[in-house]
Amino acid sequence: MASVSLSNITKRFGAVSALDGVSLDIADGELVALLGPSGCGKTTLLRVLAGLEMPDGGSIMVDGRIITNVAPEARRVGMMFQSYALFPHMSVAQNLAFPLRMRRVPMREHASRVEQALGLVRLEGFGARHPHQLSGGQQQRVALARALIDEPRVLLLDEPLSNLDAKLREQMQVELIELRAKLRLTTVLVTHDQHEAMSLADRIALMRDGRIEQVGTPRELYESPATPFAADFIGAANLLPIELEANDTEIWAARLPAGTAITVTAPDDRRAGARQLVLRMEDLTLTSDPAQWDVALPIRLGAAVYRGSHVRQRVHHEALAITVDVPKAAHAQASCATHVAWRRRDARVI
Amino acid sequence: MVSATPRVWRIAAIAVVSAVVIYMLAPLAVVIATSFSASQFLVFPPRGLSLRWYTEVLSSPAYLHAAWTSAWIAVIVTALAVLVGTPAGVALARHHVRGATWWSALFLSPLVLPVVVLGIGLLSVFSKYFGGPSYFAIVIGHLVICLPYVIRTVGAVAVGIDRNAEEAARLMGARWWERYLYVVLPQCRTGILAGGFLAFNISFDDAVVALFLRAPGIETLPLLIYGRLEFSPDPSVAAVSTLLVALTILIVIALERWFGLGRLAH
């Protein structure tokens, strides 16, 4: 177990800046997800942490000791690769024993520790199989067990679930959560899947263009995105451009592009002018009774997409398109709605 | 609807394929048939049926000695080619060796160069610096023509190895030589076997390089066969050739059985 501190990490590949001054502190036992679109530098950051890439600048500390120049083989970091990187010529048991062999763990301990690791990922009795005889989900579990067997100080997971089909992915998510509750291991997870990050991570570091855009708990990122990018990437949201007018109270007036006047909760920075209003799709309601609501805009209904638990309905206010998630029970009434409405506290100015 | 191939074309295709197969197998068939001849002379079709030329070959000190010479030269060449060619193949295929393309071209040039040119070059070098033709010269000459095959086959397999596997091993504490020995080499096994097999065959089969580099008294099997054909052609030449074909087939079957050479992809 260990705390990790990255400060001001930079890494360039030729003319491309992969990491541009990244700083991040990870507490002992915490799981932090590096989330972002492809090419945002999240995998590079993970590889820098593992020692597989040398940063051009900045430093890495584990438990207060600088390890920036420590070779990867001496860092005691367990990593699970997206490709799993199992050794195809070795049996499952030999794969699991490999870290023990390399670390010169006494031979007599190998069998029992391999058994224990197989039990941890519920693969008892699979030791004699070869990787190509296992399903994708089983290979993934072997890779995880192999990353854990030598009790690393930090566990790194590179897109651990991306090669599994949707159903298996959800099942493995639950298993990962249970496993983590057992081990309390400092973990860094790289993913491009916001749902994976939200369900697994204590905190999410949202990355973009080699920088960290925002760090926070999944709830903080979802409910208080700091930037339009964060609002859009974590859970889909409507971003409405507004012209904000300041006053002394907590409720400010704002104007939509079409000129419609609405009210919003004053932003924390109390800055007026051109801003954006973040509206989560599920926070919006379609109604024909606008008087009940803090804010309501007259609309025309557009296309609707059936999504099982809800219907994703497109509506238009003047030239502005807004997307609303209507719970399936409410959709029947929504078809004769005249307004889209929301509570003032659900709308956030950024 | 997919329209059927016209009948004429199908017949033409069968004819062409048959012609190619016959063209490839006919020489072998002629040699094998001749080897069972009872006649004194190397003629086709064979006259009579006997095993006398096999008895002749297997009891001839000249043939046995030449076969022995060729065999041990081939074994040494194969060992050297695998020892040198494997790391070279892995390095060229997997790591960013500076000027990898040039190194590849250099290593593979004996494949495209006429062997005669190579023979002349080697002879001049050995005559000037290494005391002229010798067993040693033949071994080095064979190594030059065999090495490209090992580099090629090992490289072809090494390219397919998951790069992350080495990195994973590294994070598990494996030092460079442990990664090479336990992770990379075992996965190159089929390439090494295929390359070794080719190297052995090429060395065992070579007449040109040996012709240039042999000292008087050195007789390899291909050279002996050549000599016999020139001065006293009799069906023993066909018999020894048939034995070589049989031996090669046996080796291929054994490799396939034990190592699954056919499953190169795995």
C-alpha cells in the first residue's frame, strides 16, 4: 500500500506534447480513474507511473520517496495491460508464478500463492490451462491475478474491461469492486468509459490534451463540472450559451441567444457576461403547465429515441435544440407538452 | 446469384495445376524409379528391379564418409546459424536497432546474391587471410548462406509477439536476459526450428560453396554425387538421392509431430 504523488509531469513524443504539466496526488488505498478521450495522455501517464516511459520533466513520489529514476523492474508496481499480455507459452499457473520466480520468492511458497491468487479471481482449478484455452473474461482475470500476486504497492489497470462484451463487462465491474473492498490497494485505472470510471473510482481525473481538466469524486464531476468539456464528457448534458447579468442577490437574470429571459442561480465566481448553462438531460421535464416551474421555455417537439428505461426526446426552443430524457412512465403525457422546464438549482452556470 | 465458373475454365485450371504438379514431382519420380534399377547404367525407364544400388551405397566407404562429413558440417553450421541468427532476427524484428533496414538488407543479401559470386569472394578472402580452403572455410561459407533463413524465420515469428508481454515481465521484476530467455525466446521456438531445419538442409545440400572452398581430400556428399555423375554415372547416385529425400521427409514428419511446425501461427 502506498500513496502516490505526481508533480508537474511532462512528456513529449517528437513535436507532440503527450503530457503537459500533470500533477496528481493519490491517497493510500484510493482508486483514481484517468478518464478522457483517446489521445488525451491517460495511457502515457500510466506508463510514466509504471516506469515504461521516462518523463521529460517532473517527479513521481511513492510513499514520499522519489522514484522518477527507479527502473520499472524495481518499482513493485503491478500492471494489467489492455491486451492482458499473458505469456502464451506458459500455463496459467506458470504465468502466475512468473513474478514470484523473478522476485526470488522461495519455490515452496509458489504453489500455495498461485492457488490463493486463483481463488481471489475465482479461477480455482484452471492452473494447468493455457491462455488460449480461456475465454476473454477468464484471461482478464488471470492477468489481474498475475498483477496482484506479488503484492505490488500500486496497481495499474490499462482499460481493463474494454476487451469484454457489455454483459461480461458489468459483471467484472462488480467483481473488481468486491476485490478492491478486500484488498484496499492503491489503484490507478485508465479508461475512456465514463460509466466504468464512475462506478469504480473514488476519484476521477478527467484528462484532455495532456492536461488534467478536473479532479473530483464521480459525484462532483457529474454535478459540478468545472468546464464545458467536463460537463459534456461526463454524462451527456445540454450546454446553452447565455448572457448573464449580475446583481446582489442569489438569483441572476440571463438571456438565451433567442432573447428569451430566464433566471439562474448566481455562479460561485459571480462573473457576469457570456457564460454557459449546463442542463443534465434527466433534470429537464416536459410539461404543459409552466407556471409550476422556476424556469420554462415554450417548445416544439422533435424526434424521440426509445431507450428502454427512458425516451430521449429532442425539443426546439426557437433555434435552440435541447435534449430531454423522459422517464418511460411520463412519456405518454410528454407528447402533448408545450414547455421544457427545470428547477433553478439543477442548472449550473460555467 | 453467383454465376458458376464456365466449364472450360475449370478444365483449363485443372490442366494447369496438374502440369505444375507433374513438372515439380517428375524429377523426383525419375530419380526414385531409377534407384531401384537392376541395370549398370543410369537410364530411365529403369531395367529390372533390385536393391543392389542401395546395398552398394550403404556399404561404400566413399559414400558413408562423404555423408558423415556433410552431416557434421551441417550440424555445426546449423548450431552457429541458430546461435547468431536468433538474436539478430529478434533484434531486427522487435527493437528499434539503428539502421534496421540496412542491417536487414546486409543480412539477407546472400539470398539474392549469386552463390557463385559468394564462392569466389570467400575463396579470395580465405586464400589471402585464413590459409586457403579448409573445413573451417566451408563452415563459414555455409554460415553466410544459411544465416538469412534463420533471421527471416525467427524475425517472422518475433514480429507477432505481444510487445506488452516483455513490458509486463519487466514490471514483474524480470531483468533483460530473463525477459529474453523466458518470454521472447520460447515464443520464437517455431521460427528457430524452421530456420534450423532450413539451415541444415541448405548446408547439407550445398555443392557450390563447398566446391570453391574445399581443400583436396575434403569430400561432401553433394560433391561426391557430382563427381560420380561426371565420371562414372551409375544408379547408386539415384539411390543416395532417394535416401536423402526419405530422410528429409522423416525429419519433416518428426518436427511436425513433436513441435507442430504446421501450427506456426500459434
